[in-house]
Amino acid sequence: MTTTRWWWIRHAPVTEAAGRIYGQQDLDCDVGFAPVFDGLAALLPADAVWVTSTLKRTHRTAEAILERRPETPELLQVQALAEQHFGDWQGRHRDELLAERGDQWNRFWLAPAHEAAPGGESFVDLLERVHHAVERLSAEHAGRDIVAVTHGGTIRAALAVALGLEPERALSFVVDNCSLSRVDHIAPPPEAGAERPAWRVGLVNHAARVPRDAD
């Protein structure tokens, strides 16, 4: 069996969103609180493959962590690991949309898992593309550690894949900014034929330890 370890990190907070839905809008993030990145840098393995989405908030978060580590790996940008595209809802204030939708809104997400925003995609669509990307990268980097700095929706999708969850159930996960989730992809030996990989979950939404006296 070959174990490929995934270390999922959600990007730093997007302060300029100001309560608006940003999805795949390419907004920057706040990496000014150094102790969080110190803590993450201390938790992550050496000699890992580093991947991000194509959105700058994931690059900036990864760079803030790597500034505190000795290695300088290339950041592999993967479009399929981007956040869910919320179409016409992007740029709208969240409270306005929820008030407009009334009973149609989902308590943990903007919409039920199978519903796509106008001009956008559903969480089920997101889950499918993340699943394909995870399987591809697990095969390409089998036996390695993969640090994936991505998005809340992307990480919920990855956890759904690992645990075999129905999409709607996966929306219940809390995934905070700069939190760490760890899952292991365990591929069966070649002689097992078409047997599916197993998954082991180590951490979900783990916060890096910050000293009490940190500002």
C-alpha cells in the first residue's frame, strides 16, 4: 500500500470582501498576523509538494507560511482546486441574498448542494472536480506529502471524498481561515486490481497554536 498525505489549509481572511460573496473573484487576503503563519509553518512536513488554486489569496497564504521555512518549493497552481463559482451571486452582499431567497437558502452554505447559482456551479460540481484533481495528484505524487493551500468549499469537498459523504452532509463542516485539515490517501497494492483507495482522517479544522501574548 502507498500512503499519500494531504495537508489542507484554508487561505487567510479576505478582509476586502466586507460581507460580500466572492467565490472565484480574485481578491487578496490579510497575512499580517505573523503568529498564525509561524504556527502553521511548524506543523507542516519537510520535502512536501505544495499546491494552491489559481487565486491569489491561496498563493499569498502559502508564501506567508514558506517565508518561515527553509525550503523554497515551487507552488503548483491547480485550477480544479479553486473555490466554488457562485456566478451572478459573486459581488452581492450575503445578507441581501439570504433575505431575498428566504426559505430557499441553506443554513450552512449559500444554496443546497445540488443547486447552482445563475451562471455558476453547484457544490456537487465543485466536489466532482476536486475529486478528480485529488485522485490525479495522489497518483502523480504517490507516497509524498502534499500541502494544499485552497478554499473552504474545496476542503469540504475533499473531506466529502475522504469520508464518502453525501454532498449535503459535507456542507456541515466548519473550515476556518488558516485552519489545517489532514487526510491520508491509501492506495491499494497493484495486485488488488480495481480496488478503491482507503482514506484516513487525522485532523479537521485544526487551528495553529498561537502564543497567548501574541498581538
